[in-house]
Amino acid sequence: MAAGMGSRYGGLKQIDGLGPNGETIMDYSVYDALRAGFGKVVFVIRKDFEDDFRRVVLSKYQGKVACDICFQSVDKVPAGCTYNPERTKPWGTNHAVLMAKECIHEPFAVINADDFYGRHSFQVLADFLRNAEGTKNQYCMVGYRVVNTLSENGTVCRGVCTMDENGYLTNVVERTNIEDKNGQIVFSEGDKDIVLDPNTPVSMNMWGFTPEYFDYTEKAFRTFLAERGQDIKSEFYIPTMVNDLVRSGKASCKVLDTTSKWFGITYGEDRPQVVMRLNQLISAGEYPTKLF
């Protein structure tokens, strides 16, 4: 998913060159996905930066991996649905997933374009999806340990997960203002700080689905527009959809543990840290100097 403008960052961070040869964070995700066994990449972007995206990103993949582009915009809604004509912003992450319905007919992963997920996370996700071939309603989410997802330059928002005794997701709750405060990881709830165990699994929007998920999503999006389509700020989120499917018993969602450390650009001040960490991984032999 690469359609969002990074308002806090101040630019199109999805196509910002951060590696030694101008690699974007997306390039590292594609590289990790390919070596884990994924065979196709579908990018969901905005139409207005298609030319830059093709020039900066897609050109380097020619002959190396099959790629498709889908476009997300506010007017991409199911036939017969209406919404507030003053709205200009698309409808959120699960709307972005729905845009790829015509391009995907096999088990698939969903990630953000501006998050560095790490090699191990792609491997555990690929292993799950290989076993999901030919099944339905068995989904997964890579659960990052919250301690591995913090920013040094400000607070972060994370989907804090709860699971049953078998490691299946029971709920995801978006928590805001998560930070390391005096050696403890906390989030804000009203005027209180609530402490989180450092190993608490959180969602970084790294999911695994099978194709019937699109049908559930389209049906739910119709309901969402009927109820909230006149709200110019309403968002149709992946965790909300997954929570509904899990609670209704229509699907299960396995939480996959990963040792990978997330990093990304939430704030402009994060950029030097990302560049440094990529160089460290290259020096350690995790990635070649030139990916593609």
C-alpha cells in the first residue's frame, strides 16, 4: 500500500531514496519478499504520482519480478454507493486492499510501503501462505514485539493484539502515543499512562489473506459507506475488518511471531536513522549494496 501522503514527514516518503543506490524502503520489502518465495508484487498508489512511481520504483524491477499497479481514490466505491461529495481523501487501508481485487487470485500478503519489516517477517508470512493454498478463511498477521517498533523521535500508534492460548488473534485495539518513558513502554489512555510488556505483539499492517477476503471486504465496505459515507474523515481499516470476521466466526487469524525489528519514517527526523540502519544491515551482509 503506497497511496498515502506522509503529512508528518512532509513528502512522498514512499519513493524517497534511502539506500546507497537510491533504494526505497519498498525496494527492501520487495527484495525480502522475493527471497522468501513471493512471485508477484501489486502496488496500490495514487494516480497523480504514477509517472514518478514508474520512473523511480518500477523501472528497476523490469525482468526481475511481475508487477501490477492499482489506483486508490475517493471515487472508487461499489456501484450504487454514495458518499459526501466534499470528501477528498481515500477510505483507508482496507479500501486500499480492495483496489487490488482484480489483480490477485492467490494467497497474498499486505504491507505498508513505508515500513521496513525485515527478512524474518517475510519468511514466516510466506511459510504460512504456502500452507494456505487451497484453503479459505485462515488468515494471519505478523505480530511485532512492541519494543521492536518504537521511534526515537516521537510517539507511535500501534494495533495492540490479544490472542487465545493457541496464538490466534482475538482482538486488535489501536493505541496512541506509545513510547519508551523512563525505561517502560507506555501508551496514553485519557490522562493515564498504561504500561505494556515489551514483548506485547502489535500490528504493523503486515497481513496474510486468501482471495475470498476481497468479497468480505466489498460487502463490509458497502455497509461502511451506508453508515459513515457522509463523514469526510471516516476510515475503513484492515484491523476492523479482521476483528469483525474473527468475532463472527467467519475466519481465524494466526498471530505470527517475528524477531525482526521494524523501522520506518514517521517523522522527518527519522530519515538519518533509517539510512544508518540500512547501511548497518548491508555491512552485516544482510543485503547487497545494490538490490536490483
